[in-house]
Amino acid sequence: VDDLVFRREGDVRKIFSTRRTFVNDELAALYGVEAPGATAVAFVPVELPKDGHRAGLLTLGAFLTMNAHEASTSPTLRGKYLRERVLCAEVAPPPPDVETEIEETPGEAKTLRERLEQHRLNPACAGCHSLLDPPGYLFEHFDAIGAYRTEDNGHPIDASGDLDGEPLANARELADVLAEDERVGACMVKQLYRHAMGRLDTAGEKPALEEIHDRFEVSGFRFQELLVALVTNDSFRFVSPPEVS
């Protein structure tokens, strides 16, 4: 982020599609790339292979590990992060009486994906899981710490999925889609606005968000210009008068 925002002053949306990243020796081994000069504490810039499996923040070890369980992946958690944090979709929490644990079904579901598909047969679960799991499956080639794999429980992995009806083969294809998705820039504006205000935005602040986004877009989606657009906008500088009942 520091490299993209401050050194190169580039389009910050490329954080989700760039092949440039920084690794120490352990991450270099995890990603299978050469990284001269990398040590346990020294990070060096590398370019991920053009025909490789990774591109962008969502294919890096930190994101994949944070959105997984200790010893298994979680398409649901990874899909939820993508929906809520990258695209700013609203995902309702599961009903309080719904069992969220996925039961083992020996002899039937051989992979986590197959178990999740069975879980979605429950009408109470299907609504949210049909939104979260299809894009979450795109990350199934990466295990709980983000290492690339081809099998789950000894069976070939199917990492295909979709984003809002657009079929995708894997997380690498998702990175290419996010590079062109208009929701990514708009969501960055919204997330920064919420962080700066310390609260969720309201319906009445939609014009302000659009105005900030327009300035962000004109700048070539440079994050530093987004910060200026935010702090100089009237929505940030002024407090609305209290409503009189």
C-alpha cells in the first residue's frame, strides 16, 4: 500500500489486481518466487508471474490467512470480506437460531466445497450463502495460510465460481474483474468516509459521497487526492443543525 500510494502515486484500485508485491524469504517460498536480498526481516519488491495464480491483495498470504479457519479454508469468510469490504454490499447476519457449523458427512461430501453445497440446501442458509460462497470458491486453491494447492482432502479442487452471475475460473480471474469494477472505487470512498466520520453513512449523505467519488475519479483514483477531496468536502467540515421536533 505504501509503495502504490506514496512512492508511485498510482491508481489505488490496482491494489486488487497488481502483480507487484513485497516478500521476505518465507513469503517468497510460499509464493514460489525468486527474491534476491530477502531475509527473515528484509522485504524486497517482486513481480508475481504473469501466468501465475496470484495478483492483488486478495491472493496474498495475509488476506487468505485472516479469512480462514486455523486448519481449513473458508469460502464463506473470504466471500464475505469481498462483498462487504471491497464492494460495500450489505450482508445480513445469520438468524440467531441457525446452526452455522457444517456437519461432517463421511462418504458423501469429499471436499469443503461439497459440504458447503449441502449446507446451502437449508433454506435458512441459502440466502446469504448463495451471495457469499460463489465468489469465495474462487480462493479454494489457497489453503488456510495461503499456500497454493491442487487437492482438498485428497480430491481435485474446483475453484470455479462467479461474481454476480459472471462465471470465473479462479482468484486470478477475479483480480482482472475487480480492476474494471466501478464498485471498487466507490467502496473505497465509502469506507474512508465511514472511517473518518466514525460511523456509517446515511442516505442523506449519498450526494456528498458521489461528489467525493467524482473528484477521486478525475484524479485517476489517487488515494492522496481522495483524502483531500474528503477533508475539503462540506460533509466533513460542517455539522448539520439539530432537527427540531
